[in-house]
Amino acid sequence: MKNTMKIAFAGILIALMFVLSWTVLGMIPLGVASATTVFIPVCVGIIFFDDFKYAVVFGLFFGIVSLVRSFVPQGFLDPYFQNPIVSVLPRLLVGIVGYLIYKGLTRLMKNRIIVSSLAGGFIALINTIFTMGILILVYFQDVNQTFADNGFSILTALKTISLLNMLPEIAIGAILTPIIIKVLDKISNKNLN
């Protein structure tokens, strides 16, 4: 793919992140937090471009989208994401670690569809782990009090987030990512394994 086309397609994926973040398709309010599908363009970008620089850019913009979206809160945790350490840093790490996971999977197996599915699921998983981990690390006392004020213990809230956010996001990542990659591969005339 020519460099101009790569940059244009990267711009489309980034624009898609912004569009998804402002619709119920991308940010599904669940009260405690919002489940997201905004990571899907990140997964697709990491796999399709297979380029560390682009993975960093996609992770960075995923974080910027999260930061911007936090100023119109949907859940009671969303205001904490106004801190870039909580919104941008974990998503930047998702881009970096997601790329490393993808590259590791490509060394273990050759089937691009299976690799895409596993990478999509893992990227969703690390998004939740990094985001919630950094949120709790930075704001443990405040988050604990926020949960208590809303009738949750922090352990119950984390279990709820895992069930309502993380598991569906993993499934969505594992299902949608390979479908999109297969279509893009056909469009770009790449060889499918």
C-alpha cells in the first residue's frame, strides 16, 4: 500500500474512533462505566498496517478520544478520565502492547484470521486491564469512595465491570476484527492464509 493511501486509511480509522466515541455504538453507557467498541479501529489498524509507528499513533488517538469524551460523562467513573494519565496513557500502552501481542501471535501461527481474532480479543482485554488498573492506581481512594457512594464495594464494582464490559468487549474484538481484516485484505489484494 502506498504511503499516501496508508496515511489516508489511518485517518479514516482515527475518524472512526471519534465517531464511535460519540455514538451508542462506540460508548455503551452501563452506569458504572461505559463499554466501548472504540478499540476495534485500533485492532484493525495494528493488524492491517503491521507497523509499530502506526500502532503507537492508533493507541495515542484512542486515548485522546477517551480524554475528549470524558468531558461529557455517561457513567460515574467517566470524570476520572479527564486526567490524561488515566485516559491517554493506558490507551497508548494498548497500542504498543497490542502490537507486540499481534507480532507474537504471528510468530506462533500463520492463519491470519485466527491471529486477528486472538489479537482482537487480547487487545480488548488489555484495554480493560490497563485502563482500570491505572485508574485504581492513580485514584484508589477516590474511586473506592465513588463506588461506596453508589452502593458498591470496589471488589463488586470490578467484578461488574469485568462481566458487563470486559467479557463482551473481548467477544466483540475476537469476532469483528477478523471479519474486518478479511474484507480489507481482499480489498487491498493481500494474500490470505
